[in-house]
Amino acid sequence: MHVFATAGHVDHGKSALLRALTGMEPDRWAEERRRGMTLDLGFAWTRLPGAGDVAFVDVPGHERLVGNMLAGVGPVPAVLFVVAADRGWQPQSEEHLTVLDALGVRHGLLAVSRSDLADPAAARKEALDRIAESSLGEVASAAVSAVTGAGLDDLRTALARTARGLPAPDTEADVRLWADRVFTVRGLGTVVTGTLGAGTIRVGDHLACGRDGRPLRVRGLQTLKESRPEVSAVARVAVNLHGPGADALRRGDALLTPGHWLTTDTLDVRLTGDPARDLPRRLTLHAGSAAVPVAVRPLGEDTARLGLAAALPLRIGDRVLLRDPGRHRVAAGATLLDVRPPPLTRRGAAAARARDLEAVTGPPDGAAELRRRGLARRRDLLAMGVRPPSEPVAGEWLADPRHWAGLRDRLGRAVEEHAVHHPLEPGLPLETARQALGLPDRCLVEALLATEPGLRQRAGRLYGSRARPALPPEAEAAVAAVRADLALAPFRAPEAERLAQLGLTPRLLAAAEAAGALLRIADGIVLLPGADARAAALLSRLEQPFTTSAARQALDTTRRVAVPLLEHLDRQGCTVRLDGAVRRCRPPAGPGPGGGTG
């Protein structure tokens, strides 16, 4: 199917022309037919040789109804522009063309209506000249009369030719269906209609409401009043929805592929049209069928930040329109450059942001986006409309190569600086490293660590060239005194008073153990490194099993040391506690399978 929207001044015969083309009445309301003026969106369709089904969204032409016109034109890929031969170019002709130009519509044709009332040549020439200066460029045209039928075959031929030239839609794309009508059918519930510009909707699918994310199930589908199990773009589609809150849907809401879109209330845009003129700070943004008040903050000559009163599901490269409803004019068109822009909190941030956006074109560029952001999750890039340029470095996180190399260098410096400032605890905690680098996920620190051979992780801490604590001179002397005491009596650990006298606090004892100078078997109980292995060897010579008392005597120590030392050996797997205070030594590991010792 191909979908066209009409455009043109009020009372130039748009609806009459569609009636003649399709045999259908596009005006849905009795008031519209009574007044002979389209007030809201109308719909009609026909089949054209060589083009298949062609549907039309008929929009109102009155200046007070431009909001309704925008709701119909926004999602539609092509336009049928109508100018009356007896009236020529009119103010709403100009405004509708400005709308189409601002939205970047590139496909369409001209119908010069009422050609039975006046020579169409002058109206045709003026309209073609004006249209040629817009995004539509040079278009085909046909002079027609809805009353006599003259020229209708020429118009059908031009429509079919234009339809065949439209770009092929991406039927596998994420769905974003802007609702232009919402109504209730007895026995069925809520029905939403819109123009499906990309993707495919199937009965049974779940879609998300863009306004609040609520899940909705597709109970039925119709296109051109025929029920279908699925509908692919481009198509006019009616979706019967079921789910909590379905009856709260309204025009301007979007139905989305769940989990594939980001909603945003802050945009950086490039303005088109005449952005240099005085741009009001309060405007209305039109996107799809949605209309949302926005606050405008200029950045550079043709860039601005928009703050939306309500979040919308938008992507980089989308075209939107800014309208000044008070002055009844289009203020500017806009191309979305960033849907997740950084905050502007510091002095000069707006000017710096304008410089950053100078090279941004609008069409999504994965490498450029990643370069600007440094880090981004794959699913977030896709939801912003950007194809990921590389594979993730960790989990779903992608990194710009230059930014990643800089992070690796910063991590190395952070580890070494921590060791200098914390000689007793030279290992930088993993979480501290994450915060120091401003990283959003600890897995990124671990991924950086894997690429830096000079760093290693142990027990949740990162170490560089200084893997062991560096004790201050007075602590080194105190540890040397303890080691001298233990050299004379290996299992008589110094008393708490002796440690306090030497100034060996629990923190210094922990540092001494990390430095390999002492072995802590319990709080306040320190021995020489290797004393546990020596104790296990001595205990293995006792009659098995043995008691705590027998172990104490064999080791020539006190119960204060013997009990925690035996518990330490239990944890090491050197001894096994059998019952109460009775233990036995585990036998040493046997020889290999061949019986040899190597």
C-alpha cells in the first residue's frame, strides 16, 4: 500500500477530488458534510493500475485547523498538493507548503482542481514554481475537475508513477505507530488508527504506549476495512487493543515495539527554514500526530535545545516542526541531533555544546555518536536510532577506542596514586576505581583491567607496581622486634601489651601481613610466615588423634595461641576436628597415578 496526505488551502476541493478519485466520502462527520469543509482527518482509498492500493489522509485546510492537518501529514511519506484553478495560490497553500518543507517531505505531486471553472495554466505555473523551492522539488502535475471528471485519468497515472517511486519501507524495523484516531467499538473495545511507516504489526503482538510504557495486546488488525493477521508498512491500519488503560489512549500517543524505544523530554536540534529570525522561547513541537509545548534555548546560529512538556519516543534524524500557535505560523523545522543530550549546567556550556554540534549532520552515525558519548549501551544506541559501530567491550557497553584507551591510562595512574597515598593499603578498591573514572558499571573496570598487563586484581582490589604495603620506618622496626621474639619461640605469639608497647595497631599488623612480614592467625595473634606449615609438621608426629592439650605441649605455647592456631589449620585443611577438642592430621597428598614422585 502507498499512503498520501492531501495539502492545500481551505475550500480548494481536496475532499471533492478524493470522492471523485475513490468513490468514497472522506469527511466522517455530518457537520463536515453540512458545512462542506473538512474539520478533522478523513480517509479514503482506491486501487491504481501498476501501484496497487493507494490510501489518502484528507487534512483540513483552514488556518485554525493546522494542528489537525499536522497530525495527518506528520507520519505520511507523500503528499497530494491541491490548488484550485479559479483561486490560485492562497495563504494556507503557503503554510501547508512550509509545513511540508519543514518536515522534509520529498515525494508528492500537484493537482490543479476546479479546472472546469478557470484556465489552470496560471495556477499550475505559480504552484509548481513555489513547490520547486521546497523539499518536494520538481513534481508532476495534473489539471482536474471533480465535477466533470476531466483529467482524473491523468491524475491517477501521475499518482501511480509517484507511488512506484516511493522508497521501499523497512518492514523489519521497530514499530512506532502515531495514533491519529482513537475510538471504541462495542464488543471490541479500543481501536487506534494511524499510518504505519515502518515495521510490521501482528495479531497477538504486545505494543507499549509511548506516553507511559503500559503494555497493550493486539487483538485484531484491519487495513482498508479488511481484517488481517498482520500488516506491514507502509499502510493505513486500525489496531484493536486490549489491556489496562487502553481506553485512555488519545491522538498523539504512539504504539511502540516494547523495549526498543527511548522517550525523551530534552532534545538538541538543528533548525531549518529561517532560524536566524526571532524565535519565540515558547512554541509547540509537532512530531508524528503529537503536539507538545516546548521551551526553546538557542545554542548556536542554527542549533537549539528543546525542553518538552511531555516526553516523546523520538530518534536521532527525526524531523519535527516548531509552530507558533499565537502567530499562526511555522517558526522552524528541526532535525534531531541528540535525544540524550548532556545537561548544560556550567557557564559557557551552551556555547561549548554548539561547537560540539557543528559537525553533526542529523543522519545517525554510530562511530560519531560513540565518539561524542565515550561510552554507550548497545540497546540505548539502537533505541536512539543509531547502529552500533563495534562490539561491546563489556556486557552491553560499547566504548569509543580513543576514550577507552584514555580510561585505561587513567586507571593505571589511579592505582599507582592510591598506592603512594595509602602505603599500608596499596590496593585500590574496585568500586573506588569505578567512581574515580566516572564509569556507570563495575564490569567496565574489570574489562579495562583485562587489557592492562601491568595491573592485577586480588580480593576486590587493584594493584600495580606496588603489590605489597610499604611500612613506615617505625613500624618496620616494631615488626623486626616481633620477628626476633618469634625466632626464639616460634609459637609464643606476643601478648597484646607487647604489641601495644611496640605501636603495632591492628591496621599495621594487617599491613605487615600483606607485606609478607607476619602471619595473622586471629585478631591480635601473629606468628612468622610459614609457622602454620611448621606446626602441621610437628603435629603430624603426634599419636593420632590428639587433643588440644597435647598440641599445646608439642608446640610449646599457650592455649591462647594453640586454639586459634588449630582452627587456622582446620581452615587450611591440615587438620580435621573429630569430636570436641580431638583432632587428627590429614595425610599428605599421595603420589601421582603412576606411583612415582616425579
